[in-house]
Amino acid sequence: MNERDTTLYYCTLFDSNYLSRGLAMYTSLAAVCSDFHLYVFAFDDKCLSVLRKMALPHLTVISLAEFEDPELLKVKPTRNRAEYCWTCSSSTILYCIQQFQLPHCTYIDADLYFYNDPRVLMEEMGNHSVLITEHRYTPQYDKSRLSGKYCVQYITFRNNRWGMEALQWWRNACLDWCYDRHEDGKFGDQKYLDDWTTRFMNVWVMENPGGGLALWNIQQYDVFKNGEKLRCREISTGKEFDPIFYHFHYLKYFTDNTIELGRRIITPAVKKLFYEPYIVELEKSKRQIQATDPSFDPHGARPRPAGLKATLVTIWRKLRNVYHIYPLKESGI
């Protein structure tokens, strides 16, 4: 392990249904960060094949056959697809640190998109061993009691005593229990983080508001352009800041050529400056992927909900101004 290594090391996991998002995330990271390496855990054969054929710089693709160990394989039959991905997130970080002798590793969700260099987040972390990110929920959308105060979307561990202690504990906890339900104060891999600032030493909670923008908190900010530069302003204080990354968690594609942005309030500025450019990038990623393998949809489109319940939900959402399903066009939405 080289203590003077200045490279930022990241890992993520996704399958072919999320491939366009994963590629867009990688492209955005490469555009703002000159010294990084991303380890991608490919969760199906199509994803593995496409990424290996693309041979992208600063990216290493890891198959399930390389990654899965006896402990993971033992619990795999007891988890659905989402639950197994959540179970594996801590193990991907541990695998990278141990296999490649990294000084640190940050897990990032595949549906993040970077706007500025995330090195500032590493610098903010300083000499701490673990970095966690708050949801920073807008009050009307606060799900911290059920889903957790912190979001697994961006979580860093250093390869030292305190970082590895927290990471090993988290992995063991997820192997023991990681399900898509609320039970005894647990939910997936995420509620485990709630007490880390007291359970473990040297844990830092990210303070930069530009890290962790998402549909559950974007209502607290004005979004605008300063020249060509995207900026945000906290409505309550007037404080301005650069967005580092946005988490496009709720975004879904449907087979009728429509797209859903989510079920929260989205201002016209947020739609124009975050969502529309992101969808354009996803379409670029799709074309790039299909030039390599046109046999599948890398957006993972699914049938749109139908029937009486879906109709009633649509009416309810329109009344609350949170209906965000739009026709998909070549230029976005």
C-alpha cells in the first residue's frame, strides 16, 4: 500500500438493466476527476461482456465469479435481487481494499452523476477513517426513522485499523440480515449506519452540501447557472455552493417510451438543469452500449403500471403536483 498515492479509488455494482446509468456515472466522473480508478462489479454476464469489450480507461471490471466468496454465496438464495445487491455493497469495498491493496475505497451508487471534482470530499474527510453522507431530507419527505439518517450512496473507508473495523462489522451485519423490510430498527444495509458516529472511532459526516443532492432534499435549494457553471443556493441561508454529485435514485424507464423522474416536488429549474441533461447523457450511454451489444435495453425499461390503482395514484400525484412522467425524446424529455 502506497501512503503517498493520490488516486481516488471508487467501486460500484450494477447489472445490464442499470448499465446506461453506470456508464453515465463513469463518464461524469472522468470529466471532472483526473486521477481516479473505478472498480465495477458486474452483476450479470451482459454487463460484464459489454464493459470488458469497451475497455474503458481507469476502470476495472470484476465478475461475480471473481468476487463472490462462500459467505456471500451462502446467503444469496435467501435474498431477492435488490437485497443481494445491498448485502454485497460492503463486501465490494472490502474486496477492492484487500485485493488491490488500496489505501482507501469509496462505494458509490451507479445512478450518481458528478458535476465537480469529488476530491474536495476526500479533503474534507481529512485524517478520519470513515466518511458517511446524510440524506438531509426535506422535512415533508423525512424517512430517516424507516430508511436511516445516512445514505449508502457515497461511503468511504480507509485501509487502517478504524476503517477496517467499521467495514468488517458492516459486512458481517449485512451477511446476517439485509432485507427490503423494516424489522427491529433495521432496513437493508442502510439503517446500520445510524449509530456509527458513536459506535466507531474516526467517523466523519460529510458537511459539503454539494455531496448528496437528490430528489428527497433538492426542494431546499435554488438551482441556477452562473455563466456556464451550475450552482446551488440554500434557500434558508442564501449560502451558495457547487454541486458535487446528484443522486438520480427514483428515475425509471417504461416500455411505452416514457420516463418517470420521481414522486417529489421538482421545480422547473431542477428539471431543466439536472434532469434533462442527465437524460440526454443516458441516451448517449445507451447508443454507446448498443454499438457494442444491441441485444438488450441498458435502461432496464419495465411495463408502466396499469389498472385502477395506477389511475388513482396518477390522479393523486397530479393533485399534489408530484406527477413526473414524460414522453422520452431523442433530446431528453
